[in-house]
Amino acid sequence: MLQRCSNAVKKRRKHYINLMEHLVSEEFDRQYVHLPQDVQSRLERADVEAWALNRVPARYATGKRGMQLLEERLREMYGELLTQTVKQAFEVISKNSRPPGEACWPLDHLTE
């Protein structure tokens, strides 16, 4: 059963994007350069972004024009939330950092 699900997921093509992923990534870049080196060395980008993304609403778009329009609107609507959430993510992840290890990729457990 798991193998069949895994194959179905691999064949499916995504025709949409969660624009909040892009905005969180941009906010990460903006704030990261201002962090002290010792804090930067304890952070994994994926951890910070995942923590932040779990606390902001997902907003999906399809097509370039829809993405452009929605991105502008999302910056206005969620700019402050994104700034604060990414800042909190840096604080939490730097305090709870774990030793670097293998990344946990989606669906790894399905292919075993």
C-alpha cells in the first residue's frame, strides 16, 4: 500500500505554489544578515523556515499573474506577521538547536 501511494505522489505534478514559503524565505534572508555570527552558526535554515511556516496561513496561487497579484497583497496583509514570526523562529530555533544531521525529507518513510 505504501509503495503504491509513494508512486502516485511521485507522478503528480504540482500546479500551484504556497506564496508564504517565498515570503518567509525572503524574510529569513533579510533578518539573517543582522544576526550575530554565533547565532548564525547554530541555525539551520530549514528549521527556521518550517517553524515560521507552521505559524502563518498558507496562501496558494496558480499562474504568474495570480502569483504577482497575491504576493503584493500578502506583503501588505502579512508583512508585520511575517517579520515577527521569523524573528520568533530565530529565537526559538537558536535556543533549541540540535546538532546538524540528515535532513528529514518528505515521503522518505514511504520508500523504505
